[in-house]
Amino acid sequence: MSVGRVCTRVVATAAPSETVLAVARRMEEYNVGTLPVIKPSGTVVGIVTDRDIALRCVARARDPETTPVSVIMSRTVRTVNESVPLEDALRTMADVDVRRLVVTDDDEKLVGLLSLDDVLELLTEEAEAIGALLRRGKPRL
């Protein structure tokens, strides 16, 4: 199964010039802790997390009303093409110790976000389907 079939396709984003306050409010509105930071072209230039806001803005006494997200975002973004097998994406997550990967198309434009939660949800659904099959009894061959 490819990453593109599992990832979340509707993703709230941020622009580099937006204030930290605006981005924090968007995180609250969508109940998320991570936003890819993109240029108008759709190219990902960073990622901002609620942790970035806490440590790079609040803890350093920066004003969230005037500080642009580009100042506090992480510039190293782990991406994966939507056609990559899910197993390869999980290996990448483990190798670089991240819980999320930005999913891109062949033009390296944002198309989604793959989180460990997405994968766990998929595994749960598959386990429930297997459980239902087992509850019905052994299949006849």
C-alpha cells in the first residue's frame, strides 16, 4: 500500500510570513499540533509544531503577535513521495526518529501528511476486520 492511500489529504498549512499567533490559532481551530509551512507555489519550506511555538517563541520571550513563523519553524522537513510503499515510509520515520512525514507529489508539492497515528488507525481497522472474520468461524477451503 502506498503512502498516498493512507496519509491525511486535507492538511492545514501556514505561510512563512504569518505570525506565530495566527498559526497557533489555526492549530487550535483544526485540533492539530503540526502545520507544514509552504510557499504560495505549494512547495514545503518548513514545518512548525506546537513544541516549536513553546520552545522557540514562548520560552525565548518572543512576541507571538509579531514573530513570523519562519523564525521558529524547523527548516529540515522529512518528505516522502505519495507513491512510496508505506513500509518504506515507516522505515524512514524510524531511521530519523520522527512521527510525521510531509507527503509530496512528483513535483515536490504538498499533497498530505503521514503521521504515526494514521498508520496506527489503519492497523486497527485491519485488526478489527481480521477479528470479525475470526468471530464468524473458520473459513472453509
